[in-house]
Amino acid sequence: MTTSSHSRAGVASVCAAALTLSGLVATGLLAAQPAAAADPAGYQNIRINEVTSSNNDTVELYNTGSTAVSISGWKMSDDAFSPQAFSPSSTTIPAGGFVTFNSPKGLGDSDKLVIYTSDGTVVDRVEWATGGAKPAMARCGGDGTGAWVTTTTATTFGAANASGCPSSTPAASRVRINEVTSNGADTVELYNGGTSAVSIASWKYVDADTTHTPVPISSSSPSATSIPAGGYVTFDSTLGLGDNDAVFLLDGNGTTVDSVTWATDGAKPSDERCANGTGWFRTSTTATPGSANSCSGTGGGGQTGRLLGGGGALTSGCAPEAPSGTGSTPAGTLAWPGGLDVTIADNVCAFTTSTGPEGRDLSGLAFDPANPSVLWAAKNKNWLYKLVKSNGKWIPDPSWSATGKQIRFAGGTGQPDSEGLTVGGNGHVYVTSERDNTNNTAPKDTIMEFDPAATGSTLTPIHQWDMTSQFPQLDTGSKDDANLGFEGVGYVPDTWLTANGWTDPLTGAPYNPANYPLHGAGLYFAGLEWDGTLHVYGLNSDGSFTTFGTIATGKASVMDVTFDAGTQRIIATCDNTCGETHTLLKVNAAGAIVPDVTYGNPAVMPVDNLEGFALAPASTCLNGFREAVWSDDGIYGFGSGTSSYGHSLYSGTFPC
């Protein structure tokens, strides 16, 4: 568990949606889920992305969310506002995916396009002046969220708009709706991200009610006719703004400049762009009209990631623990490359035990490569869980143990301060411990091997390897220092090490597994919280071990370690100590294992002691994505009164 302290820093922006590894590039990715969205607000993630009135009147829709959305029964209208069914290329839009259709009504000059759900709710709307949609109107600067401009090159239906956008957008297109409230004040804030003032004297706005006529901004209160460079304009909507509503901003020609849509209570107290002026919309707990957005809250805006699920009453004695040790995010950290949405994936206070009745301290996570429907989890206070999915949540497998199994050190003694775990090539579960909780001022950095098929409610290790003597800096008599040992461990197969040309630090030659006949089929990389280093071991069947040296991750600490076959990388995870980041490591041309790229977490997640991280095997991939799971060691979430309070597990998505 984290105890070090650093200054707090924000997590990287979620504007980027590209996974970049050396030799591996997957662009334009947002995460996918297997089924179409059941969330009634899922429609808000569907945006008109491109439209032309010259090429068979083609329309492109884009899904900005992390869950597939069914558009079966949806309708469209032009400036006549008479909804009519259309025939899309697919009735489901995958996360990060596109769907196109030819307008059945015909689209012309000075026209508009409105998309409705099957029950008539307005989803999105775009208007253009004479010739504006020839050859196309497209969102530029970000699919689904960029500013509307008239393209001058070929259309890009069914693909990202970047290649079809002008090299520089007009000054007016840098004005964005930046914040909106629907709590009685019904205030709209505009932000000018350009380098020169923009006149808005003739601009108008309208809400989601298609019977309403656009209203001049200059007639609203306070009246405004210009936005300075880098400045703000706020005005109160005379149309009234409510639940399941929207604001569409039109320039003097009637062309849509920007829009935002939200669901029930989404704009109370505000929906705001995060980052200010450029990012996705999210629901904020603090409105900041006329100034930079606070970006405080738990997500939930129309076009941003959302934190879904959670809630429930805390059980007696289940007292969450506030995060400690928050530090800065490493320079160069990239945005999370998977889905924007995250789901709370466990029951409230789910991990209470006799040695930890408060329900806290769930740490290491690992999917079972042989059975990806199983997620293994370690609780600090000597407990092991086999988790399976039930109604979208990870719960203890009742056929293994509905309450988890207690683990002991070799000989059946002590209470391992179990932190990290991994599944070895033999299918056994390997668990790290920092201390014996019965003597928590002394380090006991060990790796223990457990057979998950063993019967009984208490497990003892088949083998145990003790590396405590290698870390004298932890043996100071302080429980805090003793608590900075092995936080995570990952099993790395020999096949990856040899295929990538890893140099054996003991011989200086390419690694040859045959030199170590008792070690099995892979090595174990243990993450040290003390300094963020990885320590590489061959764990021999006779109880001895081979030390292969130390690897620098570039991070202040490491909380979990995993090998991901999908990206062909070792992943070192750090919690809020390092700004909630994941560093992917590769073998470089010289045969050394080095950091490759670092990603932050989805922006909707809390900045807590998120000590566990696991990626589902590539065999689970659907539409290019698989599950990612995090564990909150303190079950604090966003604090008392929030839906995340008392929960440990969060589920998101990651590219395959």
C-alpha cells in the first residue's frame, strides 16, 4: 500500500485517441463493448461527423463513446423538421466506429440535418449556408467533437476526418461552447481558442426543441457582440434549458459552429469541456462561467467519458481510506488509448474479511491466460480471490470460495502482506508479499507459489522464494519503509524474451533459457515500490532463485506489473504516486528492456491508490478492444456521497 507523499498532479487529457508503440500503431481508437448500449444516454455519444449535399446526400455518424449503440428505428429530418426513417450501413455503431447513410429527404443549399432517436429525442444537429455542404461539412480537430468546417478535399465517409480537413480552421471555428448549465440560470459560455477576436454580433443559438427558432446571442443577457482571443462570453438562454437538452451554436450564415447534448441532470450544475476549450464535455460539480473550467467531478457529459454504476450502502465497519502519496505525472505521458467510459465493477464493500473487515486493500490483479473469464485478485491482508463476472460485476467465484481464501507463508505461518500476483506458465498463482502483518516493521519480500486447485479455505505455498536480504534499505525498523517492497509481479515468458533478443545480464549474451534448467518457462519481474525498479528472477523448482538484475521504469514507484501479449510489452503500473500511469516496456535494439510509452488513466477515474491493473487476454477481443480492470486499495472513489465510495474495482477498455 502506498505511503510516500508527493505534490498532486492532473491526469493526461483524453483528447488523443491513438495507441502508439514502437512498431505498433493503432489510430482513431475508442473502446468497444460487446453489446449495444443499454444506457439511455448512450445516444448522446452519437454525433453527426460529416455530411454532403452533392454525393448522394451522404451522412456519417460517429460514436464517441466506449460502448456500442443501437440506432435501430432512428430518424432524420432536414429544414422541414419532418422526421423520416433512414437506412444506415449498420444498425449498431461500435465504439469509435462510423455508420453512413444516404438521406431519404434530399439535402440542398442552406439546409440542415437533425438526427432523432426512435422516441423523437434530438441527438445531434448541423446547419449550413449556401454551398456549405459541398463537397462536405465535416468536424475538424477531432472526430465527433471538432469544429464544423467546410472541407475542400475529398470526403472521408466511414473513416476519420483528419485527412479531409483544412490545414488550418477559420478563426470563427475556434469559438467553442465551453460550458452550459440548466439549473435555472440556463447559462451558456463560449470560449475563443484563436489568436484574434471573433465577431459574434450576428450569431445565434437554439436548443433541442425543433419548434424553437434560433435566438440572437446579442439579444440575450448579458448582450455580447465579440469574443477576444483567449477570452470568454457568457449569456443566459432565453429558450430555457432542461433535462435531455442541447445547445447548438450558429454563425451569421446559419452554419453550425458547435454543439453539446446532455441527458437527465447532465448540465446541473454544468457540463464543461475538459481540457478547457478543447476537450470532451463532462459533468462538473462546480460551474465556472466566464473563466477556465474547473474540470471537477465524475464525468457524465454528453460527449465525454462517464463513470457508470456503483452506489450502495456501506456495511458496518466498512470505512474507506482517503488516498495518500499523490505525485506528479511523468513528462510525456499520453492520454488513455482506450474507452472514455468506465464502469464500477464490484459490489459495495465486497472484500471484507476477518483480517480486514473494513473491505479495503484489494491490490494486485491478473487475468488467467488459460481462462480469461477468471480474474485473480490479492488483498493485502493475506487473502486471494478468484473472481468471475455476474451481471457485469466481478464477484468471488462461489465454486472456489465465496469469501476468498486465506494464504500463509511456507509452513502455514504468518499473515503475508500480499500485494501483487501473476499467473505462471504452469497455471499456478504467484503472490508477492512485502511484510508479515504479524510483524509489520520488518520487511519480508517474498514470492509465493500457490496451486489454485488445492482444496480448503487456507492455502500454503508449494514454493516460496525470499529476497528480503537484497533490500537492506527497507529494514530500518519502520513499518513505512518495510511497506515499500514488492508491490507487483508479472510472469514474462521465455519465448518473448528470446524472440525480442533480450541480453542476459549475467552472461552478456542473448538470453538462453537452457542455461537455467530449473526455472520453468519464464521469468518473474517484481516491482519495487521503493524506487520504481523491476527486479528479474528465475524461480527454480528446488526453492532457489536466480537474480537477473534490475530494470529502471522511469517511475518513482511501481504498484503492479503485467506482461501483455496483445501489445507485446511489459507494463509497470503506478497509482496516484505517479499520476495514475502505465509504462509499457520493450526490448530495444541493444537487447535491454527499456520504457517505450506511458499512458494515463481514463479521465473519469478517481485519483486514488489504484494499485492493481490487469488487461484481458487478446482472445477476448471484440471489434479491436478488450477489458481493462483497476483496483482501488482504499475503496475511496470520489469520496463520501459519491457512487464510487466503498468500491474497489473499475472496468474499462483497451485496444487489442
